[in-house]
Amino acid sequence: MNFAKTVTWGALLLASPIVYAQRAEFDAATIKLNRSVNEPGGMRMTKGSLTIVNAPLRKIVAAAFAIGEDRDAYLLAGPDWISTERYDITASFPAAATADQMRLMLQALLATRFRMTFHRETKGVPVYALVQGKGELKLHSAAQGASTGYRRGPGHLETESSTLSLLADKLSQQSDRPVMDATGIKGLFAFKLDWQPDDLNSEHPGISLFTAIQEQLGLKLEARREPMDVVVVDSIQKIPTEN
């Protein structure tokens, strides 16, 4: 099942962290185990409805706590099976509800139907810090009124106007750990970044993402461990209560 306007896990999770106690509830919700092998998964939120198809429970929990899809491996801890058990969920709620309110409803659903309990703790997690390199900064100021979108492809990122904080978010989706903007550089920039993706074979391999960032942008990725707020799932049921 492909959604014409599917909201990616990361795009749906751009709000600030949510206070669990301030929760609402869906008007109605149906949950089913999904045992298919190849059915595409996805999540779609429209006015008044949420549809989740063939999603690992880990992704559903991450969505409820505003943890981006590129960071759930570091910011969410729980039993191993939440990464393998997949579910379909359809839920309805007032059309005027915001994405923040919908996430609160999803948290309540996990608590009531999956009997989930959790706590938060601060852990040192591996990250990459985006910093200025030793050489010249190779960024150009964005033109006034330039588009803020990104053009992306295998081994390619390009924008007419972006902050370095947003670049760090995009790089998180291309690397094996979250990327944090530690440049301290403000403003909007235009740039293009090209590298050889690790999953593409080539007789003449190009440069790595790390090298491309240094040579093409004058920036650098430094491996660090940073304290971050982690959601720890203490208990959760595989089989949700009946619809």
C-alpha cells in the first residue's frame, strides 16, 4: 500500500518533546498485527485520521515521542521484539487536532492498548558533531527569497537556502548516527554536496560523505558522545487489547 501523501516518520516528528501526562485520546482506533512480508509500510495523517500500515512497534513508539526516524536507535530503548513486530493502526480524532495533540493520543493508545510503561533517562549516545574545518569555509550566502527545499538523490544533497542546523538533520539521514550542528554559524546558505554512497558499488568509487563535507563545504564531522534524553520502555505487550 503506497500513500500518495505519506508523511515520513521524520517529517511527522518535528515538534518539541511531549509531556506524557498531558494526553488526549483518539475517538476510535483499530489495531491489527501485520504478518505480511513485502507490504510497504507507511504513516499518513490527515485532518481527523491517522493511518499506519505495516509499521514496527518501535517506529510507532518513536512517532509518539517525537523521535525522528534517524535517531530512534539511539533515543529509544526497549525489548528487541519492538523492532520486528509490525502493526496496522487506523484511528480517528477531531479534525481540528494538531500534530502535537495527535502524538499525545498515540501515547495514550500505547498506554491503554499495549499496556506500555516507560521512563526517561539521560544517556551518553554516539553522535557526529558538524563543526567548521581547519581550512576555508566553502559556503555561499543564499539569495533573498531562494527556495528552502532540498534536492536529494543517492550521494547528493543540494539546496538554494538552508541553515546548517537543517543540514545536520539531513546528514543524520545519510549517516550511521545522529548529526548535531556544533558550528555556531548562523544564516542561510546555498550549497551542493556529492559523495559515493556506501551501498553503491563502483569500479571507480568516489569520495566518502566525510571527505565530501570537508572538501566541498569546509565543514567536518567529529565523532562524539553527547548526553541526550532517552525514552526507555519498561514494559509493553505484543498483543494489544481487543478493538
